[in-house]
Amino acid sequence: MDAIKPVVGVLAVARNTFDVPYAEEMLSGAWQSLENLDIKIIGEKRLLFDAQEARDALDELKRQPIDILLQLQVTFTDASMTLEVAQEISAPLVLWSFPEPHTGGRLRLNSFCGINLAAHALSRKQLSYEYVHGAPDDATALERVMTFAKASAVKRSLEGVKIGVIGKHPDGFDACMFTPSELDDLFGITVEEHDLIAFLDGIKALDDDLALPHYEERKNILVNLKNMDKAATLKTLKAFEAMWQLVASQGYSGLAVRCWPEFFTHYGAAACGAVALLNEKFIPGGCEADVHGVITSLILQRLASEPAFNTDLVDIDPASDTCVFWHCGQAPVQMADPETEIRATIHSNRQLPLLNEFPLKPGRFTMARLSKGQGRTRIVLGGGDMQREPLAFSGTAGVARLDSPVTEVLENLMQAGLEHHTSIVYGEHRPALRSLAGLLGIEVIELTR
């Protein structure tokens, strides 16, 4: 999956009573640094010295969708232009100020005082903003710009997204409840519901030959596929074909499925392998009709440009200070430890195929959940390192060492009332998730330090 490329509008404001050649040097350096980021820049590389110049540039920016407006405060200015910018454009505003050497002489830029003045004026008007302070080539400053831009780009990418859900969540699984109107209000996401039995009967009516290409593809990945009951295996793969057709025909970006008991009792195969295939193809899938889990995985996927895995946290071991993330067998093969075989297996309770089986690869990961714990919409975050360990439980699982002691995480988790599902993806993405939460106006709960 290609990474989302944020669109960044840039305005560079200044006053000609300061050191203009030095200001132009700072602007050139900042622009060059921005061009080295994986973003699309909208704007002109020139200093705007008066309100009319800023208005003209702003009018041009308003004609195009942008993810953030980055105001380069190259020298001191009063706050009037910044207030006008914030009131005229809907994109989040980020103010970037620049340090200058202590020469013992005049202030050549006085840039920081400019964003200080602007921030106060914005706060009085209840207008939101973010800030960056650092030299044009300062890695931390550029990382902050990229974090804000990615968070806003992901938020914008969710507007108009459609999620499919097949069936209702099982009784007693309050963790999988969702409210369509809330998701529309919060993200602009539409959830479309489908009857489970009608869907399963529709799978039965499909030609069995539709599963054969998927069987050949899985044979090249799952080393023991030939040992599985072929008829039941083909049923799982036919279920994937039906899910894929539904996704394609309805334009879904994710699919939540009530997997048990009806997939076993009414249809005769496991949904897990079909959900794994969706995940591998960058359509986040979730079992137990977990819509919030699918949306969380979609957010993580769009930040990481890698597939995510909606898991259970099934074991906490204070002795080794580790925990285990597991789900029946729906992790995408991209997460498999490259030093182990990727195998097929049967569902541990229902004894039917098809499931993936492998330990998760070692590496840094982010865990997250769009949560309704304590009756409030929040995002719960954590981080850690997946360990290279033997498979802890059948299916797909990983042994992790979190950033805080597991006993502390356990306390945080239970106090937060976190759902039993959390999504994980490789890489460190919590800074962007915190920024996204700020854009959405929801609280962040930190499971780890």
C-alpha cells in the first residue's frame, strides 16, 4: 500500500523592518527541508510582507484541499494576519518559528516572539493551533511538522469512507457495539449492515471454482495446506471471494464479520482465513462484528502503510514482564516471523479450517483502540517490542515486551475499561495518533509510558 502523502499549504510571513536577506536565507533553508519530506507543498517560496499579499496567497490555498496550513513565521509580525488566516481556512494551523544566533546586536528575526503573540491572540478567539520551533534543518521540528500533517491527512482520508458489517455482534460482546451516527459525526464514516444468514446463503450459491485460484495462491504460502480438509478449506476461501466481491461492489474500506457460531454451524468453515486475506490485501477485517476494531486498524494501516492486526490481549506474565497478543488465525502474513514457517491450521474450538498459523515477527509496534470504555469515546494507546519467541498459542500470536511493566499496563487497562480487542501495527505511530485525537477532540488514554 502506498503511503498517504499529506498536502501542506505554506505561507511565509515577515516584516521588511527586520533583516530581509537573512530572512530569505531562513525561508530557503526551510523550504528545502520541506521538499525533502514525503509531502506535497502548496504555496509560493516568497516572503509575504503585508496583509494583502497574505490574503492573495490565502485565496489561492483555499482553492485546494490541504491537510495543514504551515505558517512560517520568518520574522516577527503582529497577530492580525495570523488571525485572518485561522478564521479563513478550515485546515489545522501550524506555526513554525526559527531561532537566531546571539550576536550581541539587533534581533535579526525575532521570529519566536511572533508566534508567541499569535498564539495568545488565537487562544483568546478560541482558535486552535499547533507550533514548531527549530532551525530550518532541525530534525525534531521537521518530525513535528510531518506528524501533524500525517494525522490531518489520515483524518481527511476517513471522510466518506464506508465500512461493511455482516451480522450483529455476539450476545455479551458489548466491546463490539457501535453507533453509526457517532461514527458519521466523528469521522464522516458510513457503516452499512448486512444480514449474516443471507450472506452465508449467498456464499453457498457461489460456484466452488471461484475458490480455486485462492487455494493455489495459499498453497504457495501455507506450507502444510495439503494436510487440511480440502472441502472445508475451499469453503473458507469461497467466503473470502464473497467478502472481496462485497468490498469491491460497495466500495468498503474495511469489513467486520460475525464469525461465530454461524460460520461454523450454518456454513461449515472458519471465517478466520478469509479475514486474514482481507488484512493482507489492505482491507482491515474484524471478527465478532467489531466495527471500532476495523476503524482502528484502518487508521493504523494508513499511518504505517502496512496491514494491521485486530487482536486479543490474552496473557500477562509478570515473571517475564511480557504479554501475548493473539487471535485465532487472522493476522496478515506480512506480520509473520521470517525465520519460521507460515502454516495452515484449524480453529482450536471448532476443529475446522482455514486459519493462518505463525508467530509474529520481532520489532517495534504500536497498539491502539478506538474505545468506548467508561461510556466515553477515547483512543487508547500503547507501545512495545514484539519478541522473537516460539508460537505461544495456536493460530497467530506474538509475545511482546511493553514500554511499561505489564503489571502497570494491566492496572491501566482495567481502569480504562478497555475492550478485549486492540489493533497493532509495526512502527511507532503514537505521536500522529495523539495529534489525530486532538483534531477529533477526543481524549487519549496511555496504557504505557
